[in-house]
Amino acid sequence: MNLQDGVKARFIPDRLNSRLSGHLKSWETLLLAVAVVVFVINSLSSPYFLDAWNLSDASFNFTEKGLIALAMALVIISGEIDLSVAAIIALASTAMGYALQFGVGTAELVAIGLIVGVLCGTFNGVLVTVMGLPSIVATIGTMSLFRGLSFVVLGDKAFNGYPTSFAFFGQGYVYWVITFELVLFAGMAVLFGILLNKTNFGRAIYAIGNNPTAALFSGIRVARVKMILFMLTGLMSGLAAVCLTSRLGSTRPSIATGWELEIVTMVVLGGVSILGGSGTIVGVVIAALIVGMVTFGFGLLNVPGIVMSIFIGLLLISVIALPIVYRRVRKG
Amino acid sequence: MSVMKKLLTSAVVAATMFGGAASAEEMRIALVVKALGIGFFEAAAKGAEEAAAELGGVEIIYTGPTDTTAEGQIEVINALIAQKVDAIAISANDQDALVPALKKAMDRGITVISWDSGVAPAGRQMHLNPSSNPLIGNMIIKLAADHLPDGGDVAVLSASATATNQNIWIDEMNMVTGNYPGINVVATVYGDDLADKSYREAQGLMASYPDLKAIIAPTTVGIVAAAQAVTDAGKIGEINVTGLALPSEMAGHIDSGASKSFAIWNPIDLGYAATMIAYNLATDKAVAEAGKSIPMGRMGDVMLDDERAGAMSDPFVYDASNVHDFKDIF
């Protein structure tokens, strides 16, 4: 990449830039087209795909990861990353299971899950904003720390025996085949969309992602915004922990292993620049749908999981390469 | 754009290919394993195919997640429920976390059994253990006795003194030692499943008991260390090392003669038996109730206990005649 490219990349800001706005729009259109194509392929290749209950079951493939991806998108847009999210799930779930031994009820369990999530996020935030550590390093560290704590508490044991009412979050239906998790994901997507696009806070995230120094000089409290974003990611991880623990009905320290990469994949596939500064919630939501449908479609055909990983990997590489190639080609 | 197009085209091609492969068999039995790409489970799949060929009209869906997580297995189970398979036979990554998903499968009329690594009773109709503690206890002393027609001193090299499995097996062994006249168990020592400590304990046994004829190690770490110690002491032929081990680790010691035979479950038999049970339950030829038995083809019958679990058979004996067929498997 020559200097001019670098300068150009710096100017990729947000949707106020009209050319970028067009580009982003076409990006989401492209994603939507991919989603439709995946849907059609799945429908044609398996007679079992177009079934309300099956699709409802399949939605679990992405709802919990999608919840975290919404918050992760904001973190990545701000130029940071949080790789400890799956480990936060493990620690929050372990805390809930631990509290369960003392006979606490469903409401307290949920509260504990969310609070542990926020505390973990706060810890990440302090490491990044107060101590000034690069977020990728800090959260790789806390990834081992949080999961390590779960292993210390649980070893090779498991917590189970969650109350029946607790099962609603991960196994409950709001109406017919519409699961609670799906409704939660949809609701959260709308909230995050509003937060990112319709509030000063959202504008500040884009500004920080594009140029933290300029953002600071324009009066944006960069450290505080980042701190809030890490806490928000922790909260969403805690929420995902509640849903996943409820769905599994048990806690093991290996819970949600490897999810952080799948979540980052969703975010990047959704068109969020890994360098920060651009991306939309709509894109992330469509990407979550695509990942969920591809996983389910391949599952219906009994394609080994490793082939799925290869496919998602190829999709990710092409998604990142596409804009770069496109820019090069247009430049001639 | 063209990259994406190509990708999608290949996806369509792949989908058609895989779609075409699924034929209209009468019955589909899914063999779900902890993770794909593990030799032990690939061998179990071979056994399942053998059972399918014997039964006829059965398609085996061999599947599992990429890594050994409960979440991954739940995704697989959901996809299998969606396909309306007739039976699911699973080796579980988590005995509790899979219960809700497997319950759903049973609610929708799918026969669910677990094998190898079990699911809690609420989440399956029955569980097939590869063997049982009494059978293992008997097998380890039998392995030593078979090569000692005139009897002799034998010693046990176990894992740690607190290792639950090993202690149960040794207790079971002591209960049946009377059935093997002339065999004296002179000592039990503990190598803590550490290679170096097990090696030293084996050396100690040879020094303390000059007439020792066999070392029984019901642990995969101990048996390899003991075989090495016997080899290094130049006592091959005098002392036979036996117990529970993996073929891949022991093939060399079988070749050298340090070990004449050892035992462990046979994954092929396990996959075969699980498939037979799933078939018999799905076709209502047998019921999974406490105290009832279910036929497993060439493996005989399995008797279910109060938790609807049963043991397949004696551990399978590996010696010079077959260890090389299995050493690449597990």
C-alpha cells in the first residue's frame, strides 16, 4: 500500500462522506444478496430447511454470538477489540452456577450473570484506558484470566440443576416458533442501531475510530467512551452467558470455547472495518444471519464442521480482500 | 464481485454434490462423536458401517463438531432433528448440557442412545458402556494368568492411590484372583500416571521380587513405563507386562516381547454395537427399560441396569496378531 492509499484509508470515515455512504450501502446490499442466495441454496439442497420449527432451532446458531457481535461492532469501530468475550461467558456462567449452590432464584441468577459481565468488561476497560495497554494484548490476557478462574472453580466438574423458570431465557418461546433469544437479539439490534446512528455517543465512536487524537481535540472524552464500550461488551457477554447457560442447563469451564473468533468473524463479515472508523449494525445483523444459515445449511447436509470453517474462512478473506481489490482496480 | 460469484458457484456445486449423495434409504442412524478427525471415532464409524451393511437398508450419518464442545454437538443435534433422522447414537462432550437438545429429539420421535461417553439418564433412552468394572478387573488378571500356566508372582503398577477408576478395577481384580490358581498378587505400587515415577516403581518391583513373572498396569502411562523398565533391565521373556493400553503406544513393546498382550475397548465393536442397539430400538424390536436386554448382533446382548446403562463386553485383547491393525487408529 503506497502513501496515497494510506491517506485515502484515513479518510474513510462514516456515512457523512457521500462516496463512502454509497459504498457502504452497496456493501449491505451485497451482504443481503449473499443472504438471499444462501437461503435459496439451502432451500433447494435440503427438503428440511424450509420448516418453521427447524429454522427456529437453527436461530440458536447465531443469536447468542450475535448479541455480543452487536457490542463488538462498536468496540471495533472505535479502533479497539475485545477477545475476552467468550471467557467472560465462562466466568459469568461459573458465577451463576456457584451462586446456584446457595439456592438463589432466577432473577438473582440473571443479575449475577450481567453484573459479572459488566465487572469483567470494566476490568478490560481499565487495562486499556487507564493503563494504556493495547486492547488486543490486554484482552488476550484477560481471556486466559477469566477462563482460568472458571477452571479453578470448576475443574472437571459441572454446575447444573438450574431452576425450571431459568430455562426460559435459552429454551423459551415468545410466540409460536419465535424464541425469546431471537426477540432479544432483534430488540438489541434496534437499540444498538439507534445508539450508533442517532446519538452523539455513536458519532463519537466513529470519530474515535477514525482519528482518536482529532477526536480528543474536538472535545470527545475518548477514554470514557472506550471505557463504556468495554463495559457494554461485558454486559452483552453476561447476557449471552445467561442465554447460553439457560439453553445448556449446565456450566462447564469449557463453555463457549472459541466463540470470540466467530464473533469477530460476524462483525468483519458485516462490513465493519477491522482498522476501525466504519461499519453498521445492519451489516452485522445480516452477517450473523448468514453465518447462522450457512452453519445450519451445511449441518442439514451433514457436511463436516471443518468444511464449514473453511467456507467461513474463505468468505471472510474475500470480504476483506474485496474492497481492497476493488479500490486497486478502480484506480487502474 | 467475481470472487464472491465464484465462491457462490462452488457452494452451489458443493450443495448439489452433497445433496445428491443422500439416497433414499429406509432408516437413517446418526453416529455423533465428540469431534471429527479422532482415530478412535473414525474406527467406531467403521464399525457402524459394518452394522449397517449387515442390517441392510440403513444409512449411517457419521457426524460431529470440529472441536469437543457441547455447543458444537447441540448444533449438530439440531440439524439432525431437522432432518428427521430415525436414531441418534452420541458420544457426549458434556453429560448435562446435551440433555435439553436430546430431550427435544426424543419428543420428536427420534431414538436417542449414548455410547462411550454418556448422557445423563433424562437425555437418552440407554447408555452403552464399552465395558464394566467387574469385566475390566477380571480381564487384567486374566491377561497375566493366560501366559502363566504354572502360576507365579504378579504385581500391580497403578496410577495414583486416589485414582477412582484404577482402585475400582484393582478391587474387582482382587475379588476374582481366587479363580486363577497359582497366581499371587504380591504388591500394588503407584506411579501416579507419571512416566518417570512409574518407571522407577517398576524397577523397584523387579528388585524387590526376583521371582516376579508379570506386571499388571491398568493405566496407559504405567504400562508403557513398565514395559520400558523391563526392556532396559534385560528381562524380556522373564517378566510379562500387561494391563490397559493404547495400541499406538504399545505396538513397539509387543514387537519386542516385553508385553505379550494387553486390553482396551475396541472402537469398531463399540460403533457396531451402538448402531445395532439404535436400530433395534428405532424399529421397536427391543425396549430400553431397566432389567431388559437389547440384542447387539455379533456382540451378543446388553443388559440394562437401573439407570438404563449397560456394558458391551470384555475389554478387547490386543497381541502380536492384531496390534498393528489398530496402532494407526488410536
